[in-house]
Amino acid sequence: MVDADRLMARVRERDVTAFEAVYDSSHRLVYGIAFKMLGDQAAAEDLAQAVFLKIWTSPEAFGGGNFGAWIARVTRNRALDMLRSRAARPESEIADDVPLAGSLDETVFARLDGERVRSALATLPAEQRTPIELGFFGGLTHDEIARQSDLPLGTVKTRIRAGLKKLRVALEGSPV
């Protein structure tokens, strides 16, 4: 997003037009991450609404920098909160050990919408795509991915790093 700092400064002043510009430029990214992580359209829509409500009510939460990375992290954290909430209920089949935020380098997902991410991910070899999806969208830590895939931790980290580099190259220069 171009001039995110200036746009968010206007949102802090309750400029509805600025907020609409933020929404228009990032709603696909927010919904895409939410849907991928939650697997439910209604839940993804609710989560997207909560993220944008947070932006409107607490615009100071964005302290500057890469807005796309920030909103992706906010969305991911909200989705993990929802997954944890489901895990707390006995009727849910979601694992209880959902990790804390920050288990993967999220910057590759900055300024991208969900469809472009899915398309770019589809171009990666399965050995790189799978651990990235498990980590970013599934909420698993590198250790959990290694245990689940029966691979050494170093191999998992190397595959994720290589996959993220390929994603950066594939998505570089794409319009938001």
C-alpha cells in the first residue's frame, strides 16, 4: 500500500475516505488469510470484520512500516485466537497446541491478496509449499512441522526459507 503511514494518519483523524481506501486495498488479503486458516466462509467474514473494526477503533495500533505485513500479522493472530477458542470447546476437533504468533517470516505475504498468494504457492514444489502452508496458515511452529513431516528441523527451515525466496521472486512487482 502506497503511503500507508499518511493514510493511517488520516484514519486516526476519523477520515472515512481514508478508511475505505485501506479496506479496498487490503480486504482480499485479510479475507484470504482468514479463510485459509479457518476454512469457513462465515468465520472468515467475521474475522475480516473484526480486523477492520480494530483498524477503525484503534488506528494507532499501526506504528508505521510495512502495512501489508502488519495487517497480515493482525489477521493471522486473530485467526489463531479463534482457533484457540474452538480448541477450548470440547465439541471442536482443533488441536489444543496452537502456537504463538511469529513462527514464520510473514513479510513475504505483505501487500498481497489471498488469490495471488494461492496462485504463487501453487507454483512451489510440494516439499516447499507444504511446510509454508502448515506454518503460516496452519499455525504450526517449525518444530511441529518437523515432527509432523518426520524431517530434521534444519531441513524444514531450509525448505521454508527457499520457498519464501521463490515466493518473493514470483510476487515481486505484482500490483496490490
